Amino acid sequence: MASAILASLFHPSEVLALVQYKLAPKTKYNYSNDKARERLYHHLNMTSRSFAAVIQDLDEELKDAICLFYLVLRGLDTIEDDMTIDLETKIPVLNTFHEIIYQKGWTFTKNGPNEKDRQLLVEFDVIIEGFLKLKPAYQTIIADITKRMGNGMAHYATAGIHVNTTADYDEYCHYVAGLVGLGLSEMFSACGFESLVVAKRKDLSNSMGLFLQKTNITRDYLEDLRDDRRFWPKEIWGLYAEKMEDLVKPENCDKAKQCLSHMVWNAMGHIKDVLEYLEMIKNPSCFKFCAIPQVMAIATLNMLHNNYKIFTHENIKIRKGETVWLMKESDNIDKVAAIFRLYAREINKKSDPLDPHFVNIGVACGEIEQICVGKYPGSTAELARLQAGVMAGTSGSIITAAAVVAGAVALKSTFA
Ligand code: D61
Ligand code: MG
């Protein structure tokens, strides 16, 4: 907490959000009257870096179903991601995972010792128990998406198959993330929280996943390369280097940054759909659940843009304070549109006129502004309010002073 406040010291609204978050009552989720359920949420909190909080804030009707949707797919992904499992073992498990989730007692112990989510599969019988207790309608949606994702993962795990074209890139991201969007939309419509139109808009649902996944893939260049996973499409990196790993060489620094802005621009192509999707979502708990990962993604893209550290450091993240602030602010479409406008402007400011994608990114940022001003006029006042907190300008300095006091109080309570 203390280090998070320090990191946000020049962002008073983040300090405020951190302090509010710290002081908020913590007894919200209590599963101790149901041991099996407690175990499920234990696994959710152990395996998820950002989804645990938003899933636990969902309305009761959807909470367990989406928690299990997450855990099933995280289990599948933990098999996909582990490069120590040989393909003869891996591919059949990926292809049959939609059947495995109906087999009481199934567990998997062939993950390498360093696989971070290994324990989830060691205790996968717990997840299967929970899955089998869901309403059949939710089980069917989860099994269908699991089947399609597992088959897609198996295809891309096959020796000699790579993400070559940008069409492959969209297809791979559809399998591992777009399908999650489709399944979630089906759940929202099936439970009656959202209109049936939401499930029908598969294009927009897919884009929700693609924007998140492409942002992750762009960020994780170095980590994936280290483990010999390559998700940047050759059609893109091939314009800047002979081999993908050549981008890390110091002499290729300029080419690497150009390649990075190509990847950032490619991801930005989904933002229009993301806003259109969020505009459809009426249930407040579904809205926050959908919006928070998306605003975190644009904040992450902003951090990546023109940032050479992608090629030299693993694990670059947005500030904790920024995350908490975004979670607090993402509760209606006007505020979310304001956040997108704010980051689009930041991205535009960071662009280098000598970059070949300078104009493309400028146009993409301009489009975000144009769409938001046209469709969400309320976002203009929200943007002004956000900027007052973000910048330590004239009005910001008053907030800064208040935030520093609040920060000091929090620091004191941390050490007390
Ligand atoms: C609204 C709200 C949340 C949404 C959404 C719409 C649309 C799509 C998604 C969430 C999925 C976003 C995936 C982006 C993060 N990428 C990963 O976790 C990668 O693995 C992909 C395969 C497993 C997907 C698991 C998942 C994730 C979020 C969910 C969910 C299932 C179910 C319900 C709700 C949210 C990435 O994982 C690496 C790692 O984190 O270890 C990878 O392997 O590429
Ligand atoms: Mg994966």
C-alpha cells in the first residue's frame, strides 16, 4: 500500500482511490459456510490477476457461473501455456477438455513444477464438482465454448503451425479470448439481465476479447519469447526484422519501436466495437464487469505505446493506483467514454512523427474522440472532471494537497 501511494504521488485522484479502497470494509465476500464454494473462490483468487475482483462483484445469479467459466478456461489455458508438456500429452487434453469437465474426480499432475497455476489442475476435481452444480443452461454454454477454445488451442499448439498473417492473429485471439466474450454474452442474455440482442452481436462480443488479448500479447513480447511462444504475427514483425527475436537487439531499437506501434495500432482497431458493446449493457453489475478490463487495457496500451522497455523488461504494469482509480470510475458509459478519450489523447501525445504509424494512430485516436463526442456527449463533462484529478495543475494542486494528507494518514495506519 505504502509503495503504491508513492508510485501515484503525482496522480492525486489515484491516491484518493487507493485510500478509499484501503479504508473500504473488507468483509464483503464470505464463503466459509460452504466449504466447496470457498475452495472455488480460493482458486479464483489464486489464479486471477485482475478478474477475481470483477467476478466477485457480479450479481449472485451470474457469479458462480462466471467464476466457473473462468476456472474451467484457466485450467485449459494452463495446459496450453506449459511448454514443458509434450505435444502427445497436450493436444488430446486440449481437444477433449469439454468432456473432461463432466468427469467427477479428474485431476492433472503433468504440469511442470514452475507452472504458476499448477495447483488449479492438481485440484481440478473441485472445479468439476462446482461446474456440475451449475444450472444446465450455463453448463451448456461453458462446455460449448470450452470445446471450441480447446480445438483452436490444439490447432495453434501443433508443430509447424504459427501465427503468420494478421488473419491468423485475429483467429488465434478469437479462440482464446473472443470466444469468452461470446460465452459471456450468451450468459447475460440467458439469465435475462440483458437483451437477447447482446448474445446476437457475436462480432462485438468477439472484439471485447480481442482488445484484451491483443493488449496482453503486445505487452508480453519478452516473456513469451523467453518461453519460446510467439504470438506477434509474422506479417507485422517481418516488416521490421528478419527474425522476431532480432527486435530485442539494441541496434534494432528504432525498428522495434516501429513494430510496437504497429501492434498498438492493430489493437486499437477494436475500440469502436468495445464502446458499442458496452453501450448495450444495461445491468450495472454486468456493465462494471465488462468495462473494467477494457479500461485497464487502454491504460495498458497507453503505457506500451512508444515504450522501448517492452523489449528489455518483463512484467511492466500500470500502477496499482491507476487500476483502483479505473475500477472506481468505470460505472457508466459516459465515464468509460471519458476514460477512453483521456487515454486516446495520451497515446496521441506520445506518438513520434517519424514513426510510420504516426498518422494511423492519430486517426484512430481522432475516431475515438469523434465517436464519443457524437454518441456520449456526457463524456465531455466527465473528461473535464477526470483531468482535474489526473493533472496536478491549478485545480489538481488542491486535490494533490488533500491527497497527500490522505496518503499520510493511510501510511500511518499501514505502519500502526
Ligand atoms: C467482458 C468481460 C471479460 C471478458 C470479456 C468480456 C471478453 C473476453 C474476456 C474477458 C477474455 C479475456 C482474455 C484476456 C486475458 N487473456 C488470458 O487470460 C490468456 O488466456 C486466454 C485463455 C483463457 C481465458 C480465461 C478467461 C479469462 C477471463 C475470463 C474468463 C476466462 C471467463 C469469464 C470471465 C473472464 C492468457 O493467459 C495467460 C495468463 O494469464 O496466465 C494467455 O495464455 O494468452
Ligand atoms: Mg494461453
